[in-house]
Amino acid sequence: MIIGGAEDRTDDKEVLQKFIALAGGVAQPIIVITAASKVPEDVWAMYETAFVAIGVENVTHVSISSRAEADDDMLAHKVAQARGIFMTGGDQKRLVTFLGGTQLERAMRRAYSDNGACIAGTSAGASGMCTHMLAEGRADLAPEKGAVRLGAGLGFVSRVIIDQHFSQRHRLNRLLSAIAQSPFLLGAGIDEDTALIVQDGGIEVAGHGSVTVVDCRQSQTNIADVAAGVAPQMLDVRLHLLPSGSGISSADDAGPLADFIHYLTDRTLEHEHR
Amino acid sequence: MIIGGAEDRTDDKEVLQKFIALAGGVAQPIIVITAASKVPEDVWAMYETAFVAIGVENVTHVSISSRAEADDDMLAHKVAQARGIFMTGGDQKRLVTFLGGTQLERAMRRAYSDNGACIAGTSAGASGMCTHMLAEGRADLAPEKGAVRLGAGLGFVSRVIIDQHFSQRHRLNRLLSAIAQSPFLLGAGIDEDTALIVQDGGIEVAGHGSVTVVDCRQSQTNIADVAAGVAPQMLDVRLHLLPSGSGISSADDAGPLADFIHYLTDRTLEHEHR
């Protein structure tokens, strides 16, 4: 479950309610990982209030601020038993630095593969799920060569780069900057209070915004020839706009989104840091 | 010459310099039409200063605030002799209401066809050039059914809807809202301080931003089935990003932009209001 940040936590809580439903309901064990945040206690207090209001009976805060803490046997055992694991916002670089290749990361994969746990990330937690993570950078008025930096993410999602707060922060040019130089990757921009749910070979969009899929595989661009900081020409960029409520049950039926579905469903959680 | 608004008038004046060059240089007669503006004298003062600084010797203000004023023989004669005609910003509905179908409009066409005059419009002046004019409306976070209203424009540009202040005001969703229901039209979003120049069977982008061409002709959308105010699903929207300096000399060489070039060059100034 890939969430674009700023999901409602006080009113309808639609995205969080959906997360709990995907985790099997309010009686199931839920983990909240705040490693991305520099104010983990504040973030935890907010989610604790929200999940308790939803009726969740068993929610545990995992506050990690070093790799050593993420390599704890007891913690890994607990996380592997969870049915819902939620990574909060903050800084995706921080999240990946502390979790990548640790017992905690492996426990998340076990929870997913063995228990069918729902792995969710919002904002930084969403970006951090990618193999090729949009780490930082901005491109306000046009895509720019070199405007963004990629980093190695947790690898829960492969061949797709996620960006979040997408429409609210006008990030199409930032995402285009990233994939213009890696056009074999697809881009997915997730709006605030919106979730892209990957399940059972298909996808669904929930919440109050849209998911924008950006495909440059057929594009013609001069980005290889322009200087850093310059806006490249880009022809034949393809956009697919999926508002909340959109659902595609399998790659077979997905037309121009077949590869997007295929990448998300076939390879999810594949790129483990061994 | 289709300008996205806020072209520089005090420093390098690149777009205005280009306009004067296309009009044949500083000795040629230039007309500034402020009909779109409710403060025509202020707007004229700004352009007068800018054009005088460039060295223009013969620039005339045409201030029109009624159709009767635009149906004046003497004025039409003067405008038909011009080599450069510049329509300022303001409100495109105002511009079209006062000019459409008048002697002044016909004189502009004569100046173009008989003298090779450069017809320029910035901001509202750019929008107003279209046959199908984006009159008003907004769509901030996603395209929305019914978010924008089209109006009948001056018809200097056909089969292409122009939007302006494009990247600065984040208007991709607004332009998509317009063409989603009229996918036989192409969209062109012009950034501030940027000009799309149509000349000699080709196009060129000048200034400091980009031109974004939006093509929904191959798109699949459910817009016909959703309610007003709802974000439609849109698959296979094609974008073409042309930064300043881009030039395409003919439709034959334009690949995915062939029709865009063809529409602009073959039909320019065709849809006269008789």
C-alpha cells in the first residue's frame, strides 16, 4: 500500500481504515515504523490516536534511529508476526539508511510472504519502498537534467519510481527529471490522502486524490546531450491518470498499464538487500 | 507569436525583441492592442516604455472598449498597414467580445496576409487567438469534468487550445480538462516569458520557459460517464515538452508533433468571423 502522504488521520481516515482492513481487521497486530522521522514520538502519538480511534487493539511503535536497533532478534520476531506494517513519513534517506539490509527489513518481507501482511508506506515511507528511490531534488517549471538524485531504496517495489505529495507539490517535472534519464523505469506520482494498493495481481486507487503514471519508454529526448540544469526536450511522454476508485484487476486487462501492473505485482518485495 | 504572459519588459526583453525582429525591425509600424485589459492606459505605458527602449520608432496604442470603436475605417486602415500587432493581457473574453468580427479583426488578417505582419498575443492575448478559446476555469489537483469553459476566440489558431502562465500556474490539469472532452483538439501550454513562434511552415520556442503540447487523441477516458466536478480516468495522454531553443522546421520532420505543426501552420488565421 503506497500512500502519497498527508492521509487523513482525524476525520474519515479512509486510507488508514483501508490499511487496517487489508491487514485483516482491528484485532490483528499492527506495527508503526517511524524511522524516517526525526520526531518519532510525535509521529507515533498521531498514529496511535488514529489507530485507536479506528478500534485497533494491538498496535506497536517501532522507533529506530540506528542500524543496530534494526538488527534486534526480538524486534524482528515481533515484526515478522505482524499483519500490518506502516512506515511513516520523514526523510526516505533516513528510513533506508537505518532499515536497509537489517533483520527488521527481512522480518517485513517474512511478514508479507508468510502472513500476507500489508506493507504500507506514506510520504517518505512510500518513496523508500522503491528499488530506485527518488531521494531528493526539485524541478519546478520544467524537467531538468540532474535535478533529482536517486538512491538505493528498500526494494519492495521494482522498476517503478514513486513520488508522493504529487499534485499538491506539483511534482510532475521532478518525476519526469528522474525517469527521463532512466526511461526503462516507470514513474508513479501519488497524491496526498491517496493510496495505490497492489494486491492479488492487480491495483486499486483509494482515498481522495489520483495516481499519475508516467511512461517515457517511447519518448524521444535530447537529455543525454544537454548540460546539467538545462530543460531537455521530451517528446511522447505518456501519462495515465487514475483517480480514486480506479481499479485494474490484472495485467491482462490493463492495456497501456499492463507493464505497470506487471512490474508492481510480479516483482513486489523481490529486491532484498542480502 | 503566442506568448505565455509575463514576458520580460524591463531587462533582456528577449521575447519583445524577437517580436520586433519578426515585424521587420525597429523602423516598422507596430500596433499595441490593449482591448483585453481594464487598465489599458497602464498597460500601454508599460509596453510603450519597453518598445521605445528597444528602439522602436513607430508604435501606436489601439485602445478599444466597445465593438463600435473596433469598426472604425481609419483605425482599420492603419492596422492593416502595420508590420507588428501585439495583443496584451487582461481577460480573453473581453478581447474577443470587442474585436471578433469587426473591421479591426479583419484588418489584422489583412496585415498578416498582405504584409506578412507578425500577429502576437500574450496571456489573454494568446488564449484569445484560438478558434476554441479556453475562456476560464481551474482544475488544481486533477483534471475535472466541466472545470473549464471554452468560448469562441478570434480563430487565428485552429484545432489547438492555448493556455498560458502554464508551468507557473500549474495549468496542466486545466488544459487536460479542456481537451479531455474535445480530444480532436491539441493543447499547447505556454510558460511565462516564453513564445511559440509559428512561421514558414515550422515552429520555434523562444524566451525562458517551455511549451508543453498535450495530445489526448489516443487516450482512453471515462469522462463521458463521470459526473461534473469528478476527476476522470485518463490513459495514454501524450505530452511533448519543448524548452526554449526548440525548433521544428516542417511537419514532415516533426514525428509525433507533425499534426501540431500542421494545424498551426496550415490553418493559421483561417477561421475568420465573417
